[in-house]
Amino acid sequence: MGLILDFLNELWPYNRSISGAGLRLTLQKIKEKLPELELIEVPTGKKVLDWIVPEEWDIDEAVLSGPDGHVIADFKVNNLSVLGYSTAVDKELSLDELQPHLFSLKEQPDLIPYATSYYKKNWGFCISENDRQNLPQGNYKALIKSNHFLGSITLAHLIIPGESKQEVLFSTYCCHPSMANNELSGPCVATFLAMWVKGLNNRKFTYRFIFIPEMIGSAAYLELFSKELKENVIASFNLTCVGDERAWSYLPSRNGNTYADKIALHVLKNKVKSFDSYKWLDRGSDESMFCAPGIDIPMVSIMRSKYGTYPEYHTSADLPLTLVTEKGLGDSLEIHKTIVELIEKNVIPVTQVLGEPQLGRRGLYPMVSVKGSTDKVKNMLNLISYSDGKLSLLEIAEKCETPIWTLYEEIEKLVLAEVLTIEDGKK
């Protein structure tokens, strides 16, 4: 088993929610790999943008027993078995009284659904539809030992400085219980991406990694840091659903034509065979907060199977190995590494000669001209022709209809030969 999948399996048992012990345990495990990760507590009752931080929630036990005493649902066996944020309950009730507190999926009768009630007090159990249909009449025992109290939600961030204050932001969420693609794939890939970025020499840009509970966490984070993010972030990416091997997916920013959008599309077009392209209207995660009017942090998502589109989504079937694989996680990590490399190398080339330069005397052009001999320098010639100081390397790559990484070596050769100079791109 690979390193990222090992880490996912290590985090798997924790009962994550938008607050509480499972969230903090997950962040502490990430901090073991990223020691500089800073944890930030935002107290209950604090207004964050248009939201209010709810009471903190913890749970010790949740068991639903049938008339004959057999266990129908047990939180300790599967932490999806309880309605997220359930209030405490200890009572006997009839099947008719119990039914409003049961949650199942008629269209997927074998699976346990993931259900929550964060902002309205309720209690309940999640079971398969098959189990629900087989419940006999009689009295049931519902026991949930949970606690709501004045506490906080926990945010975490890691800022990796570069030469410039301009930032590239990666955000991911850590608030769902045991689901592999929808939940843990994002934090795991983000952790290993941050470890890799830390190891880069001579970083031009600053990199910010955010690990938060979804929606309420992004509202809280933006309440605290939106001013500096709006001043410094040049591109941001939401890491979620990055673990399976079925598909690649692109979700644009609200603007749809930001630097982040152009990067994401260029990488996908040139790195993967095909991908599903969604619209802003298909959004459903933290991009809604970051791209909201007045915030306008340019955020896009490169996913594997997009949330809400695969049958295992928000169910007990969203499993490691079954759905999420080391290859799926690893390929997503490589795509996001490619994004970082692109941003770091997206300079503005400027020609230093008038007319087309004589590359032959610089050892950059075949000295014997025959049919096809210039094909291997076509990229170099095209690069020079667009190097007027007005276009970035990414823009030139798009005009030349070639992946930007095919131009990295050409740039180095031409700078060494004093044909080109380079200026920083975003700064």
C-alpha cells in the first residue's frame, strides 16, 4: 500500500464533524507531517460573514436496538450510523415514533447514508433501506450519548513563504466521517502536496494550505483572513474528491476566466486524455464562499469523480481500496504538483535580438538543412516569435498549441544563449 493511502487509512476511524474531537485529531495527525501547521479556534456564537459558529459537538455512543434487543445501528461499528450533530437521547419508542428519526436511501437500499443536522437540533440514526423495511413492530431503544456545548470550531493553515508575497492557495475540508473520496482524499493529497512544496528550492511564490470544516470553516477563515487573501492570492484550488480513477473533472471559478481557470484547463487538456467540464452552477463546496461577490478569491477545482456524481457519494460505499486507490490519489498529487511547477515557471520572456535570431551560430539550429530538420526546433522558434514582453509563457504555450512544460528547457537554452531574458510573471 502506498504512503498517501496509508495516511488515509490512519485517519479513517476518526469521527469528523464541523467541530469536536474527530476534527482536532485529524488536524493533529496532519500536523505530525506538517509541524508548522497552525491551529486556530473560532468560538461558538461568533458571527463569521453571514454565518454563526454553532455549539461544539462531541459524541461517545449511539446505539439503536430492536424489540428483541438486537443492535440495528451502532456508531462504534460505523460512524455514519448516527445523524451528524444529533442531540442526546435515551428512550424507548414505537416503530411509528422512531420512523421520523431514521434516514435511509430508497434508491440505494443496501447502503447507509451520510446525514447531518448542524443548525437545527435533531436526533436520528442512519441505516440501510433494506434494514428499515425489515423492522418489526414493537418497542425500540434509542441511546445517543452526545453533548452540545459552548466551544469552538477548529481551522488550520500552513503558510510556506516564497520570494514574493503573492500567494497560491490550496484549500481542503476535514469535517466528514468515514468517507474516502468525498472526505479524506482532499486532506491527504493536500498534506503530501504541502510536504513537496516545502522541499522546493527558491520558491518564487508563497503557498498557503488551509484545512477547515466545509462552509462554516471557509466563512470563519475568510472572516479572519479575507483582507490579506484578496490582496495576495493570485490563484486558488479546492482539493476534494481526488481519490478515485474513474474520471477527471473541472469546476470553474465564478468568473470562469481567471488565472486559476487558465492553469487548470491547460494542465487538464495536456495531461489527461479527457475530463468532464462543469459549470459554476454545478458548484457545491467551499468555492461558493471564496468566489462569492465581495470576496472574489479565484478558486477552481480539479477533481476525479466530482462530488454528487458518483453512486457512492455520501454513503457507506465511499471506501478506500474499493473506490479510492493509491493510483487515484497519486495521479491527483502529480496534477497539482504540475500546477505548482507551472506557476513557478510561468515567466514573461523578452527577446534580445532584432528579427529572427541566427540560432545556428549559437548551436541551437541544425547546420545542415534538409526536409524535416527544423521540426525539432519549431517550439523554440515559435517561442521566440511570441517573446515580445507582453505574453506569459502560459499564454505563449496556448498560442503554440503545446504544453507549457515542453518550453521549460527551451527557455533555459535561449536565456543561456542571450537570445531571451525573462521577467517574473505574476508579482
